[in-house]
Amino acid sequence: MKISVIGCGYLGAVHAATLASMGHTVVGIDTDADKVGHLARGFAPFFEPGLEDLLADGRDTGRLAFSTDMDLVADCDMHFLCVGTPQSKTSDVADLTYLEAASRSVAARAKAGAAVVGKSTVPVGTVRRVREWLGRDDLELAWNPEFLRQGTAVKDSLVPDRLVYGVDDADDDAGVGVGHRAVRILDEVYAPLLHAGVPRIVCNAATAELIKSAANAYLATKLSYINAMAELCDAAGADVTQLSAAMGLDPRIGQRYLAAGLGFGGGCLPKDIRSFRAQARDLAVDSVDAWMGLVDSINVGQRGRVAALAADLCGGSVAGRRIAVLGAAFKPDTDDIRDSPALDVAVRLAGAGAHVVVTDPKAINNAWMRYPQLQFESSAPAALEGAEIVLLLTEWPEFRALDPFETASRVRRQVIIDARNVLDGDAWRAAGWDLYGMGTGDAGLLSSVETHAG
């Protein structure tokens, strides 16, 4: 099939390259000429493992192209809407400005009978609005939510856990929309995945709109729950790593997303749960509204706990202290710094008068111009030089593999906060370090640490 992908950010670029690898002819459209130029040359404008290999393959086969020219979508059989739906600058609701512009632009050019399929994460009720923006009865419309994780987005696209199709008449007498033309077209698009046994769920549009947000809300709940348990463990002198290991052995609970630490960030999970909360509020579902508010507050509170612990370990104030921060990206295997817990903590410490030096394997270029109050170093050894306290805030393999003896030779004081609970505490302590984790009982020994500090 000939397919257009509108919006070539994290979602769109990966989706376009994946579709081309399945044998389709794909054109990716974006208004950002620099981004399009990188992609057209086979270079990803952001770090995502495996993406440049897919881009190169698509370019070499001639199946993948990128452009700023929207007119190139005119002869496509299908159009995927992959534009951003960021949190509004004035509220928790999703900003659908880009989605509206993309929908109207496609409608002005699409040939009759083409399918328009949304992949962006949107509030419930958005599909009805897209139908209005399209303003054409001769275009099929469906919603096919994405479930990509940054750092594993290529794998998640090539070997997804499930495919979800949301269509207008999924509750028809034919049986949950299986005869719907949009379903048949999507089945053709994803034929290699369906033949490989990937589960397919066909549902109505409202269900498809809620699935991604509901899944993210559940994952955020698990993360905030174990971080709340970490605070309890610190207060009680217990160890949350052993607690979570024991809990995870229960098959009803499972190990995944039960790692206590600094909490979640990024461009998706925080804004998705806030949008989910706003949707619940609009629908007068107070329980979900309150629940998501608590999840969000626990998550943000972890950042304050780490900053407060650092101040306590510096005698009550970080003013004038040199602090090394290991990590700028919101998680490993990405250069994305949106809502990064690591940078949030670094900025808090700098605001309290500390001289903060940050290093990260991939995210330095994205961070240094946005945070002039911080110093950035391209290597961990340079960032560690003369540090009076070290904070491990993003669990990159490079930081987990640091040698505690060699690291000790660079710092002024051997004090480290392992805010991701990934270091071998026994090995670091044997090397003379005072190491403090999150919920491992260490911070509980420091009675002056303020919990949930702002």
C-alpha cells in the first residue's frame, strides 16, 4: 500500500520506518524542515536504538521518503496521524491544535475512499472531532493507538504486544466491526504482524481512545505505589528492594514497574495521566480524578525527597557545594529530557545555591542550552572531578558500571545517592563510600530529611 505518516517525531518517524520495512511505500510529512532533512538522509534527529538502521533500509529500498510537502499525500491509500498532543500550557488537558491542523490538511488532499487512522494519544471523544475536522463522508476513519516505549520503540513496532483498532460502528450486528472497511485496510497494513500471531482487538472509538491512557495510568500507579512504599520503608528501616522482589513473585502482581526510585518523567506518561485525570473530571468520575492526582503527587514528591536528602548529607544546605549529577535524560536509551526527573532535581539544587555539574551519554546537547544554571560535561570522569556529593539519577549502563575505587579518586567526598537503586551497595561501601538508596533504609537514618519537599 501507499501510506502517508503525518508528523515525524518519536512516534511518526518510527512508525513510518516500520511500515516501510513491512513492504509498504511510505512518505513521512512534517513541517520541521531540519527534521525532515535528517530523516531523508537516513539520520534520526533523536536517539532511538535501531531507528537509523530502519531508516537506512527504507532509503536503500526506495520505500521510504520524507518531505515537508503535504501535496505528496494526495495519492496515498492510507494516512496515519502521528502528530503530538502535548499537555496544554494552561491546563492538564491535551492540546489538539496539531491534530486539528493535520486532519484538515489531509482532508483537503486525500483521494476518495482513503483511510485516515489516528495513532496519537488523545482524550476520549476526539474521534468525533476528527470526523468533523475531516468534513468528508468518503474517507474511512479509525483509531489505532500506539504503545511504544522510548528506548525500545523499534522493537515495540516490529514485535508489538497487541494491535487495537477503534472504529465508529464496532458494536454493529456483524460483530465488533470485523466487516468494517477500515478494519480490512488495517489488516492489510499489518498483515505480517497478524500472520506472526500478534493479537488484534477491534473495539469502538471511545474504547480505543481510552486504552493507551488507561494503560499508562496503571503503570504510573505501580511506579508511584512502590515509591510510596519506599518512603514507608525509609521511615521503618526496611528495604524496598527486598519488599518489591517478594511482592513481584506473586503472579497477580509481577515484577515489572515495581522498581522504586526517582520516579517517572518524559513526554508521555506525566502528560497522559494528567489528561486522563482531566477527562475523568469532565465526566464527573471523581474517583479516577483523585486517584490520578495522588499518583502524580507521589511521583513529583520523589524529586523533592532526593533534593532534601542531598541537602541533609551536605549538613543542611547545598549552597556552595559541588554536586555531580549522573543523568539528564528522563530514562536510559533516549536523549529525551522532557519532564526529566534528573534535571528537575539538578535545577532544584542549583536554585539552592549548589554548583551542579551534569553528565549524560546522549542528552547533553538537548539540555545545555535550556538550563544555563547548570554545568554540563560530556564524560562522567569530568563531572565527578572534585564533587562533594554524587547523585545517580538516570540508570544508564555506563553509570551502573562505574568502578567505585576509580570513582573515589576523583571526588572530594565519597558520598553518593543512588536514586535508582541500581548500584551494588556492598561493593561501593567496601570502597569507602557512604551510599544512600531510595527506600533501602539508609535515608531513614537521617531524621532531618524532609519528605515531599517542594
